[in-house]
Amino acid sequence: MKKITFLLSTLILGIAAQAQITITKNDFAIAGDTFRISNAAGLGITDLDSTGANRTWDYSALTAVTQTVDTFVSVSSTPLLYQLYFNNQFVYPNTKATVATKINTPTLPPGAPITISNTYGFYKVNTSAFSQVGFGATISGLPTSIPYDSLDYVYRFPMNYGNVDSCKYKFQLSIPNIGYLRRRARRVNVVDGWGTLITPFGTFNTLRVKSTTYATDTIYITQLMFGTQIVQQPTVEYKWIGTNSGIPYLTINATADSIPQITSVSYRDSLRVPLISIGIEKLPTVIRDAAIYPNPATSQSLITFTLEKAGKVQLELVDAQGRLIEKLMEATLPEGIAVYPIDMSSKAKGLYFVRINNGSSPITLKLSKQ
């Protein structure tokens, strides 16, 4: 009888260990939490559609290339001017944040008319959702808070397998005497799987969330009295979240294509010293949505493009015979949209080409001067 009881207990425990979980606000980071993140090369990860109930995702072969630390802080510890919209329950209750964390500061091209530093993302976490309410940045020495006009609901609670939700959010970053960047976006979340995740950090019971973002950016340059609207290619985040994980155990960013192209892989980890990068190919950044406005040009034009991940980019102006006229820019740019002015005022009328070189497959755009 004892043997039967033992076998039944073992079976029950085994089933419980594989049961799907429910995620609530208590499973996410609070002020004072820190997490070490490993960034990995996405080699060998191809089947992102492998999901569903009681799945096993084995990413134990991931190799850390670099590491960073995610630190979550109280809103009151951020610069005072950042708190204008994010720490004022009475005047701005909709954007009152509960936690903040430092986010990557964009790397601007040489000669850019502004500087950006000390950037924080602000988040509201309650029983119904984990949402981003805005961000703060020091722009050309002036601390600025940028609230979202409508919030980005990153997760809805309680989170269970099969949940589907969506939201629309927007914000505008205005830069005096220069112009503005306005973004309108829609996020669609699907909790499309549950099961066991295996990474170099450990083995965890998780839910998988697939987040697809559709965004349209409007850029206006005051000096040129010119604006343009850019519809961004949709992007997808695959996130594996467990109870008390604080942040996703694994995040894979990819394009929303029929065959997704992976742009970044990161996962919770422990300290790994030294990091081994020998034999790991440094994949070039992918450039898409490249365009020039206005075209033909009279004095100045803007070249815009989107980087799937941060990387080194070179811009060159060449003539119709392919001869280099001017090296416009060479810099390491962050992931996302890039905008760069091209001064054509001193160039002769005729046909030119702008070459965008990412170290692998350059893109060439035609530009006419009237």
C-alpha cells in the first residue's frame, strides 16, 4: 500500500511540475531588483513557430557574447524633471509610474545637432497590466519627460495560455528649433504556448508570449519645413516568462516575415567570465525601409532607414559613374529608425547615388539634384 501511495504521489508531483502556470503582477520586477542579461548570437534558432501546450523549448546551447545588468529603481530616484508626468498622481494619474529602469541611449551620427543621454523607461504595474507610460531623456543637456498619450500595455494580467489582447499607443518627441518625431503604434499579444524552457541559466516552467508591433513614424524637420511619414515593418518579440522571473527568462526579437529573421537573443543568466566570442560570427545589421525625401533635391534632403539591430553603418554619396563624391557619415547606430540630412546645396545638377553600407550587402538609392 505504501508503495502504491508513493507511486501515486510521484505521478501527481510529475503532473504538477508540468502544469501550465498563471502569471500576475507579482511575477515581475519591483524597485531594487537587478538581473544579469546575456546577449547571445542567434545561431541555430530557426523554428519560432514551435509552440503550443506542454512544449519543451531547449535553448541550452546558447552562448553569451556580451552581458549587461537590468536595474529597476523607484520613480522618485530618477531626475526630478523626469518625474513631471511620471510621479504626479493628482495632475497626471494616467502616466503615474510605479517603477523605472535605464534603457539604451541612442548613438547619434557624428555632427548631429542634438545629444541624448541618461534615458529611463517608466512603467505602471498593477493587478490588471504591466504598461509603459513613457520615457525620460536628457536632450542637449535638458532633462525631458515624454509621456505616452495612450499607454503601451506590454502584458495583461492574469496571464494564461490562450490569452489574446491588443492596444494602441502614441507619443511625440519634440526638439525645439529642430523638429519632432511622432510614433503611433499597435501591439498585439498572444500567449501562444506553455511548457518547459531550458537555457544555460536553468530549466523553468513558462508561458510564451508573442508580441507583434506595428508602427508608423512621422518625422518633421523645422529647418527644412519638411516632414515625412514612414510605415515601419512589423516586428515580433517572443518572450518566455515564469513565476517570480522578474523579467522574461528568454527574449527573441525577429522580423514579422513568413520566415522570421532573428535580430537579437537575450536571456537571464549568471555572471560568466570570461565571455567566449571566438568562432561566433559577428552578423551585420539588417537595413530596411530606406528612402530619400525630397527627391529630386534642391538644397537638402533626408535619408531615412531602419536598422533591425545596432551596428556600424556608412553613408556615401557617389556620382553617376560610381566615383566617391563625399563620405556622409560613418558611425555605430542603435536599433530602430535613423534619419540623416544630406546637403546638396553645393552639388551640381544631375544624378547621384547614396550608398548605405552595413558591412555585408550595401543598399544604393538614386538621388537627383535639380
